[in-house]
Amino acid sequence: MVSSIRQFFQDPRTRGALIVLGLLVILWWVPSGHLVSVPGQSTDVFPMIVVDAPDATGELQLTTVLTREANLLLYLIGLAYPRAEVKPLQVHLAPDETFDDYLERTREMMRESQNVAKYVALDHLGYEVDLGGEGVIVLSVMPDSPSIDILEPEDVIVEARGQTTQVTDELLDVVGQHAPGDELPVVFYRDDERREALLPLRASPDHPESAMIGINVVTKNPYYDFPIDIEIDAGHIGGPSAGLAFALAMIDRLTPDQPLVGEGKVACTGTVNLRGEVGPIGGVRLKAYAANRAGVELFLVPEQHAQEVAGLDLPLDIVPVATVAEAIDVLEQRARR
């Protein structure tokens, strides 16, 4: 028996297998300092919308990206896999922020995006909606933000260049009026202490012509007086990129005589603001793969990603849109074909 075991371990094939196994164990347990993202699910939004209205006939899908912390093995696989994106942790995570913190931040952004989508849908249908908040709370400051030594998580921005910022959109509107390199005067509260600061604005990495502060924010204690009871249950999905899908789904459900989607499968991705403008999102290429895998016929994306998706060789119609109204026009034209 002893000699048989000795011969087993002396076999070159056994030694080679053990070396490979040992390397795999090391690669699995050693962190890479990166996140790996791959195409996630393409999921019908209509069942997520709870409202007193007839059911939809077709499918309007939101698309997701599956992101996780990568060990060295997943990092190497991600580099080799053409339908994966590998980015350093600091691109997504603020200093001292864990991956669980990051996931909770995305859930906060999801909750706000749902309220904004409800507002946009009801406003489009002619309803009046009162809304407000207690300022814009900083969830995190990104490590490459010029304001990393000025702002901290839990700071509440209440004014920007003399304009009150009760809700997130009001702050983003002011930032959008500036160019990279400008300085933005703000008033914010930290632990009930009023402070003033000049925030240097940087260029957006995805859209260099656009200015940004480099912070993740949501409205503090938002309130919306919706005239219709609408609930959205998106499960564990996080982030703001389903705003367009939610808005279109609610409009469709509340206009049963003029459905937007009709028969078939449509998918979309994009943030929305209170003016109904569609904003950029992350992982649009991966989301296009998810939509294609789900058998989607039409995929609506933010116009900011038009060039990024133009080269994708996929058998689905990818249409960039700038606003919710433009997305509705595209769907209505599709219905008339």
C-alpha cells in the first residue's frame, strides 16, 4: 500500500495535476483588486409594477449586469472573455467602502430612480405631482474626485451656485450648466453645521465634455404626493439604470387603450431625471448581450452610448434615445408597422 501511494505521487502526471490544483487554489483565494462584470438577466418589468390597471400584453424588459469582486482566477478569466468588463475596485468603490456598502448604495439609487420614474410617467400623462426633499445627501466620494478632501459621506448639499437643491435633479441641473475645470460654490451641512465650499468640477470619464463632481448622491428624505398608488418591486436589482424601463412600463399600463409595447419583446436601459431626459448608464455593451440572449427585438439605450453600441454585431434593433418622449415615439412607430 505504501509503495503504491509513493508511486502515485512520483508519477509526473500526478505531480503536474497537483501543481495545477495548487495554482488554482492560490488564484481563487487571492484578491485581484478588481471587479468583473458580465451580462446579467433581461427581465420583464411589467410584473414588477403594482397598479390598478389592466395587465400588459407584451414584455418590456430591463437589463442587468452581474458584477462581483474578482479573485485572481476570475480576473484572468475576465480579461480573456470578450463579453466581460474588468475594472479596478476604485472605479466603483469610494475610499473605505466595502463591496457590501457599494451594493447598498446601488439599492438607495434604485429606490430614488423608482420615484423619479413614477413622477415622469404621471407627469407625461397629465397628472400633477408635488415633490421635494431635505437636500442632496452624499453617499460616497469617488477616489479620483477633486472634492475628495472637501466632501464626506453623509454631507447634505442644500444649495449650489445660489440655487436651492432640495432634490438630486436640482443639483445635477446646476452641475450640467458648467464645464470641466469650473468651480461650483455649494452650501452643505455636516453634523448640523453649515459649511460653504468651492467644488472643482472634473470631466466625466465617459463623456469628457460633461462636468461632474465625482460623488454618488440621493435625495435626503424625499417626498412625492402621487395621485395614483403605484408600487414597484424590483427585488434585489440595484442602481438607477432601470428608470427608463419603469417610466415606460407605467405609461403603458396606465394607457391600456394605447399600449406602447403591444406584442413581442422590447428592452431598454437608461436613467431618467425629472424632466424626462434619459441619462447614461454603465455596462451598456453587456446589457445589449443580455437583451439579445433573451430574444429581444428592440433595445432602447441612452443616446450617449450611440457610438459604443454601433459596432455590436447582434440580431436586434438598437435605438439610442435622448428622452422618454423620444422613446415613446420609437415604440409607437414600431406599433404602427
